[in-house]
Amino acid sequence: MRVGLILGEALSGLRRNASMVISVILVTFVSLTFVGAAMLMQLQITKMYSYWVDRAQVAVSLCSSISTSKTCVDGVATEDQVAAVKDKLDSEALQSVVKGVRFESRADAYQAVLDLYGDDYREFVTEDQMNETYYVTLNDPGQAAVITEAFGAMDGVDAVINQMQYLDPLFTALTVATYIAVGIAALMLVAAVLLIATTIRLSAYARRKELGIMRLVGASNRFIQTPFILEGVFAAFIGSLLAGGAILAGIQFGVRGYLRERVNFITTWVDLSDAAAVIPAIILIGLVLAALSAGFAIRRWLRA
């Protein structure tokens, strides 16, 4: 097979259908950018979840002077009730569940409130209104229900709070956004495949006389089809490179240059290394779809 002749035919087809090729490049660029964004968003969710799961704790809050729980009918938790909670946390029954325990006194909680809101807040809250709290770190964050069941109905315990429940809405929103990006990417990929197939058919129609002569002189189907497949692959490759550039720019200027400085509660962000891992995948997706759609289109045209 003469490589030079095949490449020449492919370049000739690209020149003849320049406007359609540009359309294929743009549609491929947009669709693969959405694909890459969805991949990076899923990586971001995984990073955030791993980070917070390791740090999220279960808070066992003891009764204060303003607690209204049924387990707080006697008012502020007594020393015996506080000791009972500590003994239960240290018991053999919870040894396999509990990784570590940190105790926060009323004075510490009160000072934390003042540090957060300022000394002016002294007018609105007093130390006896604060909860003494045991912050429990688990070996397996999925076993938070064990702590809830163990202490939820215990006298002197105001509430058992799993801190991960505050992050669930965030993870849910990010997951929905990922699904939306995947849906848009799928629609755009379908559009790209159809556009590539249409471009190849138009290119083949424009060269129908040449193809007829080639078939008469005994040229193989593989020799005839290859230039058209290369046309689609070339256009998809350019679109894939543009999508890769857009993803790198998004990480550099959108994440590193903007979000990282303004969203402080997220400490682990996707970086250029993650983008570098995603880009080869979207390029491969673009090339495979282009080759398959172009090959299918030209085979159907030759059979017609």
C-alpha cells in the first residue's frame, strides 16, 4: 500500500470539504471538552470524599442548660453521665469501631464561639449553654450508625451528630452536575459521529468518478477506504487537541487561579497532573469514534 498516495488523497479530501472539516473539529472539541470535564469532576468528588471521610467525626453532644431532648430532662449532664459516656466509648464493644476520641469542654466550646463570632457574642450566649462534646473518629466512617445507636438514647446525651451528613448535599449536587456533563457530552458525541459520517459521504460523492476508476483498475476496498478514514481521524484529532488545551486552561485559570483561592473549605483540588491523565483518554475516545464512524460511512457508500 502506497502511504504517500493515501496521505495525498486524504489531504485532498480535507481541502475540498474544509468547511465541513472545521465543523467536525468544533463539534468534537466541544463534546470531548464536556467528556473531560465530567471525568475531572468525578475525580474531584473522589478526592473530596476521601479527604473528608478521613476527617469527619461523630459528635456526641452532652446536655446543656438549654437542651430540650428527652434524655436531658435533668438538665446539664452530670459528672457521672459524662464519665459513663467516656467509659462506653473506651469499652471493648466499641474498640473495633472507635479510632480516637477528643473531648471538648464547655469552656473550650464557649471560647471557640467567641473566636468565631467575636467578643460581642458574649451578650447572646453564656458558657453554661454550651454542650460538652466527645468527637469520635471512626475506623470505618460507614459505621457512624453504631455510635448513634449506642448513645442516641443514653441519659445525659443531647444529640449524636454525624458530620458527614452536612457534606452529603454537596456531594449529591456535584454528582448531579457530573451526570449533566456526561449527558451533554453524549449528545455532542452523537452529533460529532453523524457529522463525520456526513462529511465522509460528501467527500466520497465529490470524488465518485475517481473512485469508480480506482475500482475498475482493481484497487482494493482497503486502499479506497483508508484516505476517508484518515480524514475523519485527522479532524477528530485536531478537535481532541483543542479539547485537551481547554481542559488544561480550565484547570490552570479556573481551578488553580480562581477557585482554590476563594473556596477555602475544599483543600484538595484536581490539578494539572489529573488533567494530563484525562487528556490521553479523551483523545483516544475521539480517534476511535472518528475511525469507526468514517469507516462505516465509506463502506456503506461503496456498497450503494
